[in-house]
Amino acid sequence: MTLFEELYALALTATLTLTVSADEKSGRLTVNVIPKPRKDVSEPALTQPLSLTATPQEFDEGFIATLTGYREVRQSLAQQAEATKEVIEAAKAASVKKASEAASKAVRPGAAVGGAAGAAGKSASAASAPAQPATAEDEDEDAETACTSAAPSATPTAGAESYDLFG
């Protein structure tokens, strides 16, 4: 590629600012290629400028090859950044799915607490409480009792108060 073909290829991904300065004492040039990414490309690594200092003859010999290498590295970084974004988005989607499944599972066991623990909790509360019509609030309390009765606790003696460690 020629110098301007390489600059064109590089400018397709970013607006470029070129600065050239000369040091008369050393006979060297300093060339800065400073990319300003477009709005759709916001990777900080892609804004790294290329700053070269060499003699004019060295620039004639190697500047195009250096620009080519710089452009290829920028493309590689952009591809890596895009791949990383895709992985992160997939991980977010998987996390949301996992959380929603966990939430739906947490709701189901509370509604289906029957079994021996649930029956034991209902019979114990029915024996100590006067007969009253059941309400939705009572069912919630029964479900709580069933859940907490599975945990080990000290058995209260006759006449002693029962303390709920979890409530």
C-alpha cells in the first residue's frame, strides 16, 4: 500500500490527527498519528496515539509498514473488544435467566409445603389455638411455621414461652 492508502484504511475506523515536528539539531522528525474514535467505537485502547521519532530516511523506509502494523493492532483490539462485549452480554442474559428461574422455584415450594412438616405445623397450631375460620393470612403463617419447624430448635417445656429465633 502507499502512504495515503494506509492512512485511508486507518481513517475508516477513526478520525486522525497528524502532527509533524522537526528537530534541526538531531536531524529527526517526530510524527504523531492520533486517532479519535467514532461514536460507535468507544474503546479507550483504540485511542492510543502512534508517536514515532526517526530520520526522514528511516520514515521513507519504514513508515508505511509501521502504519500497517498499527492499523492491524487497532483492528485486533476492536475485534477483541467486540468479542468481550458479546461474552459479557451473554453472561448477563444467562444470569437474568438463572435469577428468574431461582425466583420462580422459590415461589413454588412455599405454595406446595404440604408433607409431614406442614401437617405437623398445622396440627400443633390447631391444638393450641381456638377454632377460627381460616384466612389467607393464616395459610401464610402455616407455611412459615412449616418452614421454620424443619430447623432444629429447643423443645419448650410445659408453661414455658416459645421464642421464634427467625422472626
